[in-house]
Amino acid sequence: MTLIYWQKHWFLYFERSMYMNIFFLILHLIVTTTLIGLILLQSSKGGLGGGMGGGEFYRTKRGAEKIVFNATVVTAVLFLCTSIINIMVR
């Protein structure tokens, strides 16, 4: 009975798979552009200068800087998850 159903309705599987693939691809593009925007919003004061004797001191992140930093971390994790999902869906 299952084989007969599969033979008659095989196109439904590919149709659902195609829509799921497109959905996760669009979600991945949204997460990617959000991650790029959040990285560009971050302050560029803490570069490699501190590691090479630049003389900068450590300071805590406060206010909007902390929110942007935490949002960047969450978006990076979402980027990793959507990348893995896109590989698995294909």
C-alpha cells in the first residue's frame, strides 16, 4: 500500500523539499546580512593593537555596545545553525 501511495504522490515529497530548501536559504540570507550589519556596527577600538603593545586597557562593555556584542554572538550561532541545516536539507 505504501509503495502504491509513493508511486502516485512522489511529487509531493519533492515539492515540500523544494519549499523547505528555499525557506532555509532565505532565512540564511537574512541571518547573514544581519550578522554583517552587527559586525560593522561594533566599535573598532579593540583591534590587534592591544596584543602588540598598543597600551590599551580592558574596559567593560556597557549600554548599546553590550547589546550589539550579545546580538552578534547570538546571530553568529544562528548563522552556524542555518549553515548546517542548509547542508542537511540539500
